Amino acid sequence: MKRKYKKMKFGILLYFMLFTAIIISLVWIFQMLFLEGFYQNAKTESMKKIGSSLSSCESVDSVEFSEKVTESAEQGISVYVFRNSDLIYPSDAEIGKNCSDAIEKAVNAFKISEKNAYFEINSVYGKDAECSFVYVTKLNGDFLVLTSSRENIVETLNIVRLQLLTITVLVVLIGIIISWYLSVKISKPIDEMSKTAAKWASGDNTVSFVTGSRYAELNEFADTLNFAKEEISKSERLLRDLLANVSHDLKTPLTMIKAYAEMIKDISGNNKEKRERHTQVIIDEADRLTMLVNDILDLSKLQSDVDALELSEINLSDLTEKVIARFSPFVENDGYKIENHVAPDLITYADENKIERVLYNLIGNSVNYTGEDKTVKVFLTADNDKILLEIIDTGKGISEENINSIWERYYRFSETNTRPVKGTGLGLSIVKTILDAHKLRFGVRSKMDFGSNFYVEFDRVKNE
């Protein structure tokens, strides 16, 4: 059963909302655990500060004392002065029993503590809640007592919580709107690319992946898809060329084989000379088929990594000399000239059989395409830790727009369906695949009407 996936925009929306919920939850946890304690500590410090300030006054009758008492009242703090156990300020104040007990308890604790001041928090509620916080110190031998109510803190906390609840609702609503907007905005380019990809998959190769996004990653993704589309289109064209040319290459020798086989049967059966000539044509055409099939199989194995590299130290100089010698029939029979400029005893680390294939294909390519002087120059030189192989011909050269295409399969046949030289059109593609597997630097320098220079750079292994 096909698995169902959620839309990306809903996933982004979910993550944004989850983030909002986490932030709001942390704020609520903070206020529930720490906000009351924060206000309580603030009230404690305020009472201690006022108590210290009042204790420095000359007497309860001083103007300074009255002003400070007024300031204390504005902050919800009541001020009392006791002489022994009698209330002397304010003389007309009425103190509830629970509050009176809390004050007496705090005064007694202050006496015992022998400290300059004493502070106590009580669980007193209702009409005696003003004694929830009690601060005691000395004022000219009398007891200065400050009290404050917990209800002020509770009222403040209720207001803060109501405001926080209102803010939470607003944040959730705004968060949903912003999250939806961002999720749509972020996912829209991907949705557009998905629709474009669907059109491409249905066979429309004219589509182009364009995001118009301000995000570098999405633009890079679009560029990658466009590049992939171009490469796949190029591969499809090459495949069509490959099928056309393989069909052409197979059809021609098969037609020849069939025709000459019929000639042997009907005409030259009893004529030994004709029979041998016709038979040789069949053998040559069969060799062409074998070479084509072998090149296709070799390239497929190389590109699929089935044929792994067998690396070892090889004498590149001897190997190059060996490959040059294989072209002696061209030199002796067809007037070709292969100039040998190979330095001796240059050692590298590579797969000998595959590098021999590279040398043969490169020299063969230059022999096939060299100029009227039929000259090919082979250089193998060393420079410190590198070995440079150069194979130079004097042919027509390669144009700049085509120089990167020569390594493609059947490149020559993409221009023309005729084959002026013997070969399968896969030689340079095989070269590229082998050298890429060795991770060697290679290429071609060419100028129209001045020939081409194919080069490969090997790592040198110096003799001890």
C-alpha cells in the first residue's frame, strides 16, 4: 500500500506552532514557579529599606518620620511603634488579634536574636492579612514594626496572570497567522518545482525549474534540477544516437556477411581465389562486429565499476614503447610517422592493462585524425613528482564549443552518420572513464587547423 505523506506546508506550520506553544508554556511555568517569589523578595527588600530609613529618625514626632510613614503607606506598608508592649504610634490604631499575635511573636523573636532587625513571613489572611510580612527593628529604644499585606501581591499576580492570559491568546492567534503565511511562502517554490517535475516526468522537456526565491538553497536546488534535466536530455539524445549508430554499425557488416555468404554459395563455391576473398570479407566484418560489441561491453563494465582497478607499480616508459610498437604496420605500410620522445624508466602506480588501453586509444585516435603529413608525436617526460604524457597530431583540430564533447560516446556520430576512420566511436569515452577511475588529470589542447594535444598527468614513483 502506498504510504501517505503530509504536505510540507502543514509540517512547517506544525513546527512553528509547536515552537510558539513551547515558548508560551515556559512563560507560564516561570510565572507560576517564580513570579510570586519574585514579588515577595521585592516586598521584603522594600520593607527592610524603609525600616532602616525610619530607624534613623530622631523620634516619631519628627517631620522626617511622618514623611517617610506617608511614603510607606503609598507602598502598602503600615508602621507601628511599641514601647515595651504598648502601642505608642499611631496611638489610635486598631490591630486585630491574629495580627497582634504575629507582631508580638516577631518582637519576641527580635529580642532573642540580638540582631539589628528581624523579618518574618506569616500565613495570615482575611482582615489580619496586613501582618503577612512583619519587620522589626529599634527606634530610640522602642520597637519599630512594619507590616504589609499578602493581598497586595496576590492582587498584582492576578492582574499579571490576566494580562498574560490575554497576551497568550493574542500570541497564539498571531502565531497561527504568521506560521501559516511563512509555511505557504517557504513551501510555495517547492510546490512549483514539484509541479514542474511532474510535467517533466510526463514528457514535457521544455519545462524549466525557476523558483524566484530569496533563499539560496532553493535556487541552488532549482539549478541542480535544471542541470540534471539538461544532462538527462543530453543522455537521451546520445542514447538515440547510440541506437541509431549501433544499428547502422550492426546492419552494415551483417548485410555484407549475408551478401558474401550467398556469393560463396551461389558464385564462388568452386573458385578457390574468389572463395578466399569473399571469406576474408566475412571475417573482417565479423571482426568489426566483435570490436563494436567488446567496446560497448568494456565501457559498460567500466562505468558500472564491475571491472575494478588492479593497481601496481608499472614502468610507464616501457608500456608506452610497447604500445607505439603496435602501430608499426601503420608506419611500414601506410606511411605514418610516430615520433618517439619517451624518457626511460618512469614509474607510476596504476592498472597496467587499463593504462595500456588508454595509450592505445589516444595514439590510435591521433593516427586516425592527424594531418596530411601523417605525423604523430608521443612525449613522456618527468618533472619532480609528476609524469606528463602528451600525444600530438597535426590534424584539423577541435573547435572550442566541441572540445568538451569529444569524450562522449559516439560524439563523432552526433555530427555525421558516416565513419571516415575505422573504430567504434567509443575510444575516448573509454579513456575518460579509465582516467576518472584513476583520478588523474587529463584533457586536450586544440586549435583549429593546428592539430590537437592530448595529455595525461601521472603521479611519479621515484626509484630508491
